[in-house]
Amino acid sequence: MQMQPKNILAYFAVRDHVDRLLNIAAPLARRFDARLDGLHVVPPVQIYADAGLSVSSAVYKTQEELFDAEAAAIEIAFASRCKSDDLDNNWRHLTAGTGPAMQKAVAAGRLADLVLAAQYDPENPAAAYFPEDLVMGCGRPVVLVPSAGTFGDIGSRILIAWDGGREAARTVFDALVLFKPDAKIDILTAENGPRGEVAAITAPEALAEALARHGLEAAVTHSRGSELPVGEDILSRAADFSADLIVMGGYGHTRLRETVFGGATRTILEHMTVPVLMAH
């Protein structure tokens, strides 16, 4: 039996992430009567000087003060929003120390039922922030929220990117609890995907039948992979379908070369236009 999420973790790298993530996290916390944990990990100070030049302790101290001020602003914004939305919440403030900030964020995510994080924004880069580390490392479903646009409750219109692989299966069934009973679901599959008897077992029509046993109705659409790169096709279909959530497996390293949808992971991470739920 699939349990409802009771512990939702939102990871804030910068102050601008707070409202962006809570616009999605707050409705989910209310829907599932879940506790919302806010987390910020203060990154280590890293200053790269030219060869032969030293960096004064004042420079390090100034950077530390900037990081501490950002952490305080995030905590205040999180507490204010949770109070106004009357959310059961808990704040966690960690320090990276000498290691990567994402290492502690990943560890914290492993104890959550669901993790939310913002897309990396090259126009407003956060120090030591790599959201894909959460997908690949924490072993939990992660909802990544685009850096542009405004988003709210999710789970009404879902686009599933399906290749029948382990990552896709893991992600879909991790995400199932977020699907509303009357959700509109479109299963997007690649025409140049796997063939043969084994692939037929996990065909998109078979996934639609599995979802039907949960009372969910899903249609199947074939990707125009031969006309358009798969990642672009996923985003195009999401726009046409007015999806409020894309569900797809997160692939990394050699797996990127082994699957049809694996190569789309980087495209989606860089150019997402709606929230994306990934797991690995």
C-alpha cells in the first residue's frame, strides 16, 4: 500500500527560492496533512586567487557574513510564509564545513517522503548548488521547480516520459500519490524506443493499464523523436497538454547513453518550463 507523504523537505539555496518552492509545497502539505521541513546548508567559502597572490582573512570573513545573512533571510522568509499559511513546519540550518553543501542536503533528503528544490538558474547562480545531486543521490522523489514562471498545486495534468526502464518505473510509482483522482495523464513514449518481447511487457499501453487499476485514466502519445530531440519534444508536449507536472526518470553517467529518454535529462534540467518530478 502506498503511503501518503508525511514529511516534505524543501531545500532553499537562496532567498528567492522560498516562495517559488512553497507555492507548490504548501498545497501538498495541506493535502496530505504533512510536516514541511525547510532546509538551508551554508556553503563553504571558496575564493580562488591568482597564482602567487594571497587572500586576506577579511575577504573570507566578508564572504562568511554574506552567506550567514542569506541563511538568516531564508529562515525569516520560511517562518513568515509558514505562519501565514498555517503550516506544520520545521526549520533546519546546516553548515557545509569543509565538504560540499549538497552532500548534507542529499543526506537530509534521504529521510523525506518528498523533496522539492529549485532549478539551477545561471542568471542568478547560487553558491555550491547542484540540484541534480538531490535527484541522483538522495534516493527519494524530487520535484524540481523552474526558475521562471509561477506555479501552484500540482497533480491535475501530468505528462509521463516513459521508456519502460527502471528509473522511469521508479519515478512513476513514486509519483503516484501526487496524482489527483481526476487527473488527466498523458504517457509520452519514444517511437524509436526499445523493441522485442521484453519491451512489450513494459509498453506504454501496459503502463496505462497499471494506472487504470489505481482508478487513473491515461492516454498514450508517441514522441516525434525523429523530428525533434526528445527533451525538446517532452517540453513541447508538456506545453500542448498544459501539464502542471512532468514525471520522468533521472539518468546519469553511462545511463545517459543507454536509454532514449536518458539523453533528455540534461535538456529538461536546463530548460524546464513546468515542475518536473525525477527519481533515480
